Amino acid sequence: MPRNLAKKAGKQQTRMAALDTLGTPVSSLPGSEDEADDAQSEISVLDETSLEDEIRRCVDSLGEKRTSTRETALSKMDRLLGRNYCGSFFDSNPSSQEALLQLLVRSLRKPGSTLEAILAAKGIGLVFINAGGDQDEYFKMVLSLLKNTMVDAMDVRLKHQCIETLALITLIAASNADTKGGLDYFYKILISNGAHIQPADQKLKQGAMDELLCTTLRAYGLLYATVFGDGRGSWEDAWDESQGVIPVHIEFLESMSKENRIAAGENIALMFDCVQTSYRHADEMSDFEIEDKPEYEEIDDLIDTLQRLSTDSNRRVNKQDRKEQKSAFRDIIKSVQEGTRPKQKLKIGGKSMLFRGWARIMILAAFRSFVGAGMAQHLQENELLENILSSGVNNGSASENTSEDEEEEAGEGFEMEEDMSLSKSAASKRERARRLKKSNNKKH
């Protein structure tokens, strides 16, 4: 068989296999290529039958030749999966997640346009959010593709989406070992100042790279929160990890990008918060007095830097940026200097949900970034979000005066696994930090 015909047949087999698994929409008509509604139109909350039928319409269009048809289908499917909780779609057929991921992987690996690839990358994350359950096998199915796309893609938007998707699905589905591997992977990007994801053929401009570094800082913070937030893991491990990575975060505090400065500062506050929370939890649980928690060696210099950023009145920076930076760093310095934990309250469905601490707030923000306007429904119906965020939520009439002890609930630890192929030791990070410090001293 000629190569092009074999390739075409393979694509058709993938599409047909997915359709056989996912089912044909009830109202599907033979020969129709553009039955799907305009993806830009509003998608209201649908009942389960209508919702599943709409998803199947989108799946049916993903095998079409016309790129614009696939883009429209992906855009609509992303909106459906974001605005609605679609757990019943995946629960009704155990193979539906794998089948849908195969179609999304194909659109990401060989897209007809950059937009198709971006929508497919986001769709992968949305599938993980909606499917729930044990997804480690599917995580490994898409891991290499997302990482390769992050490196090879020229479009900053596609790189950005792959970083966000990889971080979120690691939070949702990866083992503790692979999550630590994700921490190390994003650390490599930060320590190399983005060189780790520079495309080989053409270097990205600094403005574009700054955007990606900000996304990477957020991704690193999300996974640190996943591993060490709210009593997960030991305080010693949380401390060791922080000592290895704080120096590179301090470098980003001097970035020309306001977003990078804020993201780095919030990560530093997260690390101090996690170490303190884990240490307090260990002290409460131990029948014996535990060793004193060490202090960060350069805490005075760090606080001076944070203080400067919280009061920066540089008139070369526009007024709105100065306002945002001051507000962010006031919370950051309170956490680092005083141990104050931030809190965020949401009111959904007549209930007040209180999220306290940097870890819980960062995890909440990551999900909100993906599901957007559908956050309320996912919080109410999606068991995955409930399980992940349960330690940070107080249902009912949460009061601003609620005691911190009542709001603190240590999350369950993760079972350690031996597969550390992606991971490096905290000692290695500390050595890199020392080299970075020496390099900076020579510059000055």
C-alpha cells in the first residue's frame, strides 16, 4: 500500500476506534461535516444525556480533514469539559478516557494548525479533571509528548499550554515519585533561565521567554504544594527542597518582569509556609520533643528584598503594576517574616468555602485556570476536586475569626515509590544553589 494511503488509513482507524468506543451521537446524520454549534456561542449547563451527545458530536468531527472543523470541535469540547462536570461520560465506558486521549494526542502530535495543538493540549488536562479515578497509566501515555512539545514548539502559547497541562495532570494523576520528578524538571528550566525549553532552530525573544518562565514558576509552585503542602511529607524534606531552589527564586525577584517577580515571591512564601506547617504538625504528633527547625541563612537579606518590592515606588513602572506588586509582596513578606498564612473565601451554592495557606490557594488557582466559569459546578459535583481540596475547605459559615487550629487539617501523605528516573536529590539542588551564589558573588 502506498505510504500516503497507509497513513490515511491509520488515521481513519484511530478515529473509527475512538467512535466505536465513545459512541455516535444520537442525532448524528451521515455525511454531515459541520453540525456542531459555533464554539464561540455560550454553552449552558446541560443534562447528562445532552452533554454526552454534544461531546460525541465533537469527537465525530475530530476525524475530519478540514483543520477548521477540528479546531471548532476542540474548542467546543474544551468548553463543554470546562463548564460542565462530565464524569458520567467517562464512568459509562471505562475505555472512553483512553479513546478520547488518543484523539487529542493525535491533534497535538500532528496538528493542522497551532490553534489545534493548543486546544488539544488544554483538552488533555480537562479530560484528566473530569475522568477522575486512577489515571497514572494515562499520565505516562501523554507525558513524553507534552515535554517534547514544550521543547520543540516555536509558538509561545503552545509551550505555555503544555507547561500548564503537564503541571496539572501531574498533580492529578502522577505518583509521588513522578511528582518529585516534575519538580526537578521545572527546576531545570528555571536554573537554565529557559534554555532547557529553547527550540533548537530559533531562539525565543526575552519577552516571550519571560512569559514561559513565569508559567514555569507557577508550575513549580503547584507541584511543591502538591508534595509538601499542608503536612504532606516531612518538614525535613520540604526544608531540603526549599534550600536547593530558593536561590534561583531570589534571582527571579530581580527579573524585569513583574509577573516573574510576583510568582517567585509567592513560591518563596509557599515554601516557608509548607515547612512551618509540616514542622508544627510533626511537633503536635510526636510524643517527644523534636529538633529545632533551622532558619534560612540569609533571611535578613531576603526580607530586605521582599520589603523593597512591597514598597517599590519606581515611577518608570506604571501605576497599576506598582499597585499589583505592592499588594502581592505585602502578603508574601507577612508569610516569610511573621508566618501569617493567606486565606481566600469562595461562596458557591449558598456555602462558604475557606481556603487557607499558599498550597491550597495555588492548587485552587490551577483548577480555576483550566475550568474557568465551570469552577462552581466542578467544586459542587466533581469528586476529584473535592478530594484534592478537601483539606483546605470548610463548608458552611466559615468566619474570618475562625481559629487557625480549626482550619488546619494536614493532608494525607503519599506513598513513596522507587521510580525516581526523573528526580534528582535535594543535595544536588543545594550544590547548584551554592554554585549560583558563587557566580553571583564574582559578578559583584
